[in-house]
Amino acid sequence: MKAIKESNIKKILITFLWICLGLGSLTLLVSGIHKKDASVCEGYEIEIIGINNNFFIGKSEILEILEKVAGKDIKGKEINKLNLLEMENQIKKDVWISKATLYFDKNNILMVKVEEKNPIARIFSNQGTSFYIDHGLNMLPLSKTHSARLPVFTNFPSSLKVLSKSDSVLLDNIKAMSLYIQNDPFLMGMVDQVDITNAKKFELIPKMGDQIILFGDATNIDKKFDKLKLFYKNVISVKGWKKYSKINLQFDNQIVASVLGVEEQVADSLKTMKMIKEFAEYSARMSSDTASKLQQDNAGNSVSESMILNSIARDDEPEESNGLVLGTTTNAVKPVIATNVNTAKKAEVSKAPVDSKVTKKVAKPKAEKKTEKKTPAKSKVKLDAKPKLTKPKLKSTKNDY
């Protein structure tokens, strides 16, 4: 009976001790909470976690976000008046921030830890805009503080945030290509940029050499780059950087390379042959048109025989001056009155007819000079008055009428 009482007393004492311990802990906790609520912020520390210490957002920008929520002069403010959750949400709204954590340490210092997104490629669209993409294919704007050294892709077909299905597939292929190039130091040093064709295939522009590498789509990336490395090792090292204009990696188990200059010569030859063919067709067309016109003219020819004869007669007659044809002989000037060439009647000649042959020879200027030396005097002819007829002196029969 006595033992039972002693055990009950021990249980009561133990229970009482636990109650006292709990009350004491609760008191300390409440007092600590009140003390913390009454304490003020002693300062802040901002830590940004980026890849290779390359930061696309600065500490000053993070501080601006915090001050928008809590107001300026965070240091010295009461801790219970600072909404840490709201601060975190505002920081996460920045496009470059992936995670944000805020808390107070034991010294009442506000600790701000921010983790940036990791860009994996830089893209230039055909509209002239430029942006980065991360692992989640999010479009990230360019930074004012830093420019990342990443593979560059040009001629992307869209700059919209909401992409079509084909553009989304292309963006995923860009991600695969860029990650593979980044993980290979040789490719990072060799590839200058990657152009996207209208067929949404890739063409690599190397930093050395004038050749274009036709890569195709993003299938079998490792095999295509292995073939390229083999070509550079065994062919380019022997033939040189300027030997080839194109290297095609799109075929299975083979590489097709085009020698620089051969394609240009073939293109020039084809262009020349095309020009010759067009000229031959044009000449044949013009000749056929001319033949058809001649046939039509011969069928309905309106030219009479008399017109042709008159034309021939006009060619044989000397030059006219107001209907007056002037002819000279070796010894004297003998005017001959003739009708206009255009009339149909024959010209009447005064008294002695003048030989047409003699008239032709005398009409030449050289003949006149020769006759001047032989004749002692000339008879002047006035066109206004009526000409006087003089009888020529008889000489040899060569000059007779």
C-alpha cells in the first residue's frame, strides 16, 4: 500500500516537471517572437547565382524590385512589416529569374538569394529582332550588362512569343544543335554561325575558310559532326581551307564536297548556252516574219513597171535646177531648156541636140577645169536674161556634136 502511494507521488512530480518545462519553453518562445517583432532589419545581402559568373541581371535591379514592395530604406524597418513572400513573387516575375529565396538570419540581416535562367542559344529572326532561349525554350531578351558567348542562329522565321507548331519544332532542333556544339570545344571554336534556310534546315558557316556546310535537319547530329571532323582531319588539312565551296553532310555514310570555282564555271556555261539558244530562236522568228511580209507584198504588189522605168531614167539624167539642166561643151557653154523630170512628156531641145554622153562628162567639175586651160575665153551665162547662142569652133571630131 505504501509502495503504491510512493509511485503515484513520483508520477505526479514527473508530470508537474513536464508541465513546468512546457510552460517555460512556451514563455521563451512567446518572448522571442515579441522580441523579433519589435526588432528592425539590420541590413540586406543579395546573392545572384549564374552560369560562370555571367549575370544578366544586376544587384541594383534586384534592390529596385525589393524597394517597390517594401519601400525605400529597407535597413532600419521593422521586420514584422516586411512581407518576404510578396518580395519573392515580385523577383520571380523578372524574365531572367528562375528562383528567389528571402529570409532573415540570426543577426536580422535580410538574405536574398536569386538564381538566373541559363541561356543556351542566341537567335536572330528574319524580322531583325534578337533574343536568347533557355532550356525551357523560353525567349529571353538581350541584357544591357552582359552578352553570352553562345552558338548563333540566324534567319529564324518568327519573333512572336506564341509560335506555330513547325516553329516550335524548329526551336527544339535549335536547342539540340546548340547544346551539342557547346559541349564540343572544337565545334565551338570552328562554327561561327548557323543559318536557317527557308526549308528550315541548317547551314553552318565556319570561322575559317569560304565553304558552306550543308547540315540538314537536326537528325543524327552526332554522326554528321563526326563526318565533318573526319573531313577536316583528312581532307582540309591536305587540300587547304579554300579548296571547297560546299560540304554536304546530309547523305548517309558519305560526304559530298564541291570544289570552289567549278560550280561557277558550270553556271556561266549554262547561262551562255541559254543566251545563244534565245538568240537563235529570236533570229529564226525575225527571219520568218520577214519572209511572210515579202510574200504578202509580192501577192498584192501595187508598183507599176512605168514607175521603175522612170526611176531608172531619173538616175541617168543630170542634176536639175528649177527645171533647167545646164550642160557645157569643151569650147562653149550651150544652155539646154528641158521640162521637169517629173512630167511624162519628152524634153524639147533647141536647134542643135546635145549629146548626152558629152553632157555627162562636161557636168563633172574636173572636166570643166581641163577645158578652161584649153579655151582662151568663156562666155558668161546669166540665168535672169535669155541666153545667147554662140557657134562653137570646129576642132577635132572628138568634140563635135
